[in-house]
Amino acid sequence: MASLKKFEENPQRQLLEEIKGARCVMLGSPVPDAHMQPMAPQVDEDAGVIYFYSDNTSELGQAIMARPANVHLCHIDKDYQACVKGMLTPHNDKAIIEKFWNPAVEAWYPGGKTDPKMLMLKFEPKDAAVWASDKSAIGFLYEVAKAKLTGAAPDMGKTKEFGL
């Protein structure tokens, strides 16, 4: 369950923590007809930035190298959902590549940290819309039953929009 206390006190920090804990998020593309694609986030909480290892031969890599763009990132978990808008740019900083390098990343790049296809992308969040719930399965059923009896909408959690 998402912490509604964190949600109220520091939604920006909670957002980065949630994304950091995700195996993947859906990352948008500046290509008009392209679908979002799953990407593994590398979160720098102190900087408020999210990095992605990508491929400079992919449609997304080619598009961002041609022109950095504002894109959407979506994170969906059982009790926490977020849609984040921000700027996506190429960012081949060796220190950042080293900082987030791990065995899972290495599997994608047989040439190692200097693999010619590797492209580091930097996502700088600008604003977000988030939804969080602290309802258990029983709490969810209670809210649905209460709504049926009273005609009021179920209370499933909180939502807010904020700048980053």
C-alpha cells in the first residue's frame, strides 16, 4: 500500500522512490505514432533525474538524438500510479554510466560500458499527476459496498498534480 502520509508531505520524493523501486516504467517517444515502451529506470533521487540505458539504433534512440523532446513517463503499481511529463535528452556522461551500471544492464550491452550501441537517456521531470491508495483488498471491498449502499463515490485514495 502506498503511504498517504508521504503522499501529503513530500509527493515529489515519494514519486522518485516509487519509480526507483519499479522494474520498469513506460517511456514515451516523440515519434507521433510510436507506442510507449518499457524501460528500466535509473533514479538519481538527489538530482531528481531519471536515466535510461537505451540503444542508439532504436526508433526512440534515433528520435532523441535527432531532437530532444518532452515526453511522458508512466508508472503503474497496485497502489500507486503516476504520469510524469519531462524533457528526454541524450546524456552519455561516463560517470552516470558507471554509477548505474549493473549485471542486468551489462546483459544488454556485450561491448560493456563503451558498447557502440549504448545511449544513455536523461529524463528531467517537469510535472506529474499521481494517484495513491492505502486501501487493502478488504478496504477496497468495504468502499465499494459503502458506495452501493449510500450512492456516494468510493474513497479509494488521493490524487494530486505538482511541479518537479
